[in-house]
Amino acid sequence: MKKIHVSGFCFLVFAIVFSAKYMSASILLAGSDSLSVDLFRGMFDMIPFEVTVVYLLFFIMGILFLVLGLKEKHKQ
């Protein structure tokens, strides 16, 4: 598999996990009568820190493979 394709896959996983973090906080607030910013931040803090680590890891890997793939493409 080419490095550019791996980069695209990493960015796809990043986008899915990143949006899932916000969607899960919104789903937790679905039954709430009040939609204050503080309440959303509280629900957002309930989501495990590992989710943030996962999407940052995939974002960094996506950038790394993108740079390596562009260098490989430029050599050809």
C-alpha cells in the first residue's frame, strides 16, 4: 500500500474519532432541558482522555505518511 493511501486512511480515522467525541457529548446531553456551555464541557470531560490520544496519534501519523508519500512521489 502506498504511503499516500495510508495517509488518507489515517486522516479518515482521525475525522471519525474526532467527530465521535463531539457526537457522544451531544448524545449525552440529548435529554437535558438546559443546553449551557458549562454542561456541554462537563459532558465533554466525561469522555476518556484516550480518545483524544487516539485521534491525535492518527492525525500525526497522517501528516507523517503524507510527507513521506509526497517525498516518494517527488523522487519518481
